[in-house]
Amino acid sequence: QASTRQSFQRMASADSHEVLSESIVKGLSDRLCEKRKQAANELEAKVKEVLLCLPSGRDHVHRILNCLQHDFIESHQSVYKKGGLHGFGSVAIALGNEIQHFLQQLLPPVLRTFQDDEARVRYYACEALYNVVKVGQDLVLPYFNLILDGLTKPYADMDAEVKSGAMLVDSLLKEIVTDHGNKFGTADFVLLLADRMKYRNPSVRQLLLSWISTLLPVPEAQMVSYVPQYLEGLFNMLRDQVRDVRHNADAVLNDLLKAVKSNSQASALQIISSTAGILVKNCFANDACSRLIALYWLHDFVGIQMNETSADLEPSANSGTEVRLAEIAEGNCGSSKNRLSESWMASLPELVGGTLHCIDDREEEIARMAIDMNSALLDMVQALEEEVPVDPLVDRLIRSMEERESMAVRTACLQWICMLLSHSPAQMLQRSLLHRLFDPIFQTLVLPEEQVVVAALQVLAQIMSGCNPYKDRLEEEDGAGDLFSVVTQRLLQLFAVERRILETRGRLMIRQLCGHLDPRQLYVTVARAIKQEKDRELAQQLVQTFSWILLTATETKSLREELLQTEPLNSLGQATQAPIDGLFLELLEPWFHNPVSALALCLWAQQDDLAYELSYRFPALEPTKDLLNQLDQLVQLLESSMFSRLRLRLLEPSRHPALVKCILALAMILPQAGAFSILRERILVIQSGLLLETRAEKLQSSASGNGLHDANVSGARHMLWWSEGQASSSLPAVSRGPDMASLLGKFDALAAAAAPD
């Protein structure tokens, strides 16, 4: 032992013996902890005496600390390091209020020893630091970052005692900061916080999270104002592998959101503006918790925005409602418009993109939150009176539809397009923008989900009805055309390319468009397009589909009522006095592409003569399976409640001979199967009606006393309606008058062109 002490003493400089005294140097360099502590207590008393008795007491203390640092703490011998740390702790206690003059000399050497290889040295460093902080209290706050940064090492130490010592220092620091929040440098702390959040050590992350939780309730610290600088670090911690870190990060984010919402309106709006990009970025994170919390923040932020706008739009107590409404009408809506425009308008496309990314999330809670967020954004933008960034927003919607085939995403995108068409029609109906929209919208129509198809059709209907077809023109490559016609033409082109869509979903699509648009304008536009169609097979399919909807759908009821008002083309071979125009003639010629549909149109419009003439030409058509199926469907249609008016007219054969002849012609054309049996039953009813008419006339003639004569007249009448039909069938079509003759000529030409070679 004597030789060991001698070697230690030789290591100490002569200056140390002079400044500290030989006994203190000997004690601090002893291997026994008790001896070192005794020497430290002796040093404490010496420092107090120096400060009291010597005029240059502070200078002497500086010399003492220099000796402890250079000859002990910076020594390569662990025993000397321990003694030096004991000495630093004792000096700190002895300094009392004078410690403020020595903190810069006390703290760095102690903090550097946290990197020592020996655990006991690191533990004694924690003890020394605790003494310095305990004595210094709020005086150590200017060195807070230095202390906290140094604490991250022992806080993550593998040795339990070292970690426990670091936690004690940390608790003491938190008490000091809480009590002296007005002296705390939050700005400098946040810079350190944001940098150290990149560390993946779970203990360090727990330390940083605990400090955020500690500072949030301290009003002087104003941690909420610095949210944008450390929010991304908190979201990164949500993806930590350690469960406790994730849980604490979630709790901190929850408390932070509450603090933002309880903050002043101006500060909250500023935070919203600064953090929107971070939140949107986390909407695309692989971690489900990050996506969910980001959506919660964004949803609450939208609520703050809407509350601010509503508050500013409310009339003040000092001004009348009329004055406030006048300001709104003139665009002077106060500062809310500017704040909203500055904070979120520029980032609105990315906000929408982040929301749409989560709207079909596999996690039900995330998807539900994204739907609520999307609805809130829609309501917020729709309530705005200022212009929204339409072009970048539409580009973002198009990109979302192209990137995701999800029905939910496409439906939400289409909702946005509908809202924008309503909110900003002038911008949305520009030629260049519409051309960018058409492709994804029409691509949506071929998707299998019916819901998204209906949404796409609603968008198309809004586009078609969003302009004046006589004033607003959309230039196509091959010429100019009104927007209604352009969209209709593109829809027909889709049917031409995707025949399967026309067959399986054509009726649904047409009914949806009729429900949102003027059905007459749609049918007239389609009829004119079909009239110019070169593909006869496509024209036939289109006519068949549109005809079925025309005669059966509730959306086309007004068209059926208009068709019923059509004047007959002629009567008994004579042309009518009034000119024939209107919907019937608009549809008739295009409908000739499908003879059965043309016949059904004539029967509904009570054009009996023309209907008979068409049925008389059916035997000349190719008896294909499709033709027979269409005839069968026509018979079923005639039996529906929609055609009850026609069936009642059959009870008066003398008044409607051409109608009866048409029904008889259909019965003769059809093979003896189900449809033929149905018509045969109807023909029997017609015969019953004829007998009733004959009996009624006989009774009338008997009552007048001219039974024989009137019976002969009655028989002549019955011969008249029957022979009239025979005569009409044998006469050339030209005898029907020029209108019918020209129409039948066009029908014959189309039938001849469609006939096989």
C-alpha cells in the first residue's frame, strides 16, 4: 500500500500539493471510497474558508478546480478520476451562491467523464453533476443543452446504477425547469431536441419524450409554438421497435394536439400552416399508427380552419347583418380569407392526396378516419368564397386515380371533381382542363364496380349541364361542338370500343344520365349521332338499348308523354293539316337501324298506319335469332302495364284497324311459341270486342225501326275497316302521303343495306 500511495503522489503535480494540501491530495487518490469522501469533505471546508477569508478567494477556487481537472479527472488512473469527481462535488456544495461564477469550469469536465470505460467513474460523475445542479438551481439553465446532451449517455447506460444516477439528475432538472420556466431557453432546447430525436436508442428517446411532456404544461416554455421543428421526430418514434417508445410518443402527440387546439387562434393557424406538409408525408407512411394519427391531426386542423372562417363570417355586434353580407358579397370577408389562403390553399392538393391515399386503407379505423377527413375537406373548400387552386388540385386527383385502382379512391376523386365543378365552374370547364379529365373519367366507366360508375356518370352529367350549349363551345380537333354533344360523342365512342359495356351496363349508364340531365336533349343528341353512324351493328345495338329505356324507365316518362302527343302522319291516305315535327321524327329515322325498336316507337306514339307498314316489311328482313328475340321482347313489352293504353285501343277494332292489322302481322311472323301464344290470346279478345261492337250496333238499329237497313250499313262498316286494311296493304306506300312515303323509303334503304349479300 505504501508503494502504491507513493506512486499516486508522484503522479500529482507539485502545484496540487500547494493548492489542495498534501492530505487532500493523498485522500482523493486513495483506493478506498471512504478515504476519498473524507478528503472531499476536507476540501469542502477548505473552499468555504478560502471564500470567506481570502480577498482573492474566487481565484483560489479556480486554481483548485484546475488542479482537480488536470491532475485527477483527466488522469489515466480511474482512482484519480473518482477522487477528482468527489472533489468537484464537494467544491460545488461549498460554493453555494458563488457557483454561478464557476459553472463553466465545473460542468464540461464532469460531462466528459460520462464517456469513461469504467461504470463507477460514470456513476460518480452523475453524483458530481447532481451536486452541481442541486446547488446551481436556475443558474444552470443557460447550460441546460450541455447538461441534457451529456445526460443522454448515462441515461442509456447498460449499468443500472449509472442509469439510476442519471435519472435522478434528470428529475432534478425537470423540477428546476418547471419552477423557472421563464428562464428556460426553449428555442435552443428545441434545436437540440430535433437533432437528438434522430438517435435510435430507446432510452434516449424516452428521455426526450419525457422532456416534451414536462415542458408542454409550462406556459412560459411555449413548446407548442415550436411544434413544426420536432413533430416529424415524434412521428418517427411512432415507428420505433420498442413498444414503450411507441406508446409514449402516441401519448405525447395526443397531448400536443390538445395543446395546439387550446392555443390562440392565430397561433393555431400558424402551426397548421407549418405542419401540414409533415402530416401529409406521414399519411403515406408504412406504419399504420403514423397514418392514423396524421389523419386525426389533419381532421382537427380542418375543424379549426372552419371554426375560424365561420367566426369571421358571423356579423359583429356593432354592425348589422346587412352590412356584413354586403362585405361578403364584395369579397371583403375579413382576415379569414387571407389566413386560409396563406395557410392551406397552397398545400390543399397534397392534403387531398394524403387523404385519398388512406381512404381505402386495410385498417378499418384509418379508412373511416380518411373518409371523415375527405368529407371535412370537401365541406371546407365548398364553403370558401375565394378561388381554390383548381389546376394543381385536378392534377393531384388525376394522379390519384391513375395510381390507385381502388373504387373508394376513384369515388372520392369524382366527388372532388363534382364539388369543383359546382364551386369553380369557369375554371373547371376550360378546354385544356376538361381534356385532362376526360380520359380518367371514361376509363372509370369500364370498371366493374357499379358505385364508381354511377359517380363518374354524375361528373359527366355535371360537365354536360355546366355550360350553355349555344354559347360555350369546346373545340375538338375536327371542329367545334357544344360540350353536351362532345361528351355524348365520347360516350358513344366508348360503347363502340367496349361493346360489352353497352350490353351489360348500357341501360344503367343511360338511365343515370337521363336522371341528371334533360332526357330530351340527350335523346335528340344521341339520335343525331346514330344517324351519322357508319357501323350499322353498333347503331342497331345503340337503338335497341336507348329504345328500351325510352319505353320502360321512369327517367324518360316525360319523353313518353311527349310522344303520346304526336299527331298521326295521315289518316286514310290523306296528309294531316298540321306539320309533323318534334321528338318522334327526331328519333324515327335513327331508330330505323333497329326495325323492332322503330316498330315499338310507332306503336307507343300511336302511329298505327306506319306501324303496320313496318310490320308488313318484316318478312323481307333476315330472320336471325336476334331479330326473333327482339320480337319476343316486344310482345312481352306490349303485355306490360306500360302499354295498357294500346291494349285498350284493341277493344275498338273499327276505330283502329291498322293497329289490329299490325298485331295480326306480328302473330303471323312469329313462330308458334310463347310469344305467339300471347298474341293469339289477345287476338281472341279483339274478336270479342268486334262481336260486342256488332251487337251494340244491331240493338241500336232495332230500336230505330230500321233493323234490316241499319244491319246492312253496319255490315258495310265492318267490311270497311277490314277492307281498308287490305286496301292499304296492297296499295303502294306513296298513297300514304309524302311524309310516310319518304320515311318508309329510308327504312327500305337501311334494310337493304343491312341485308346479307
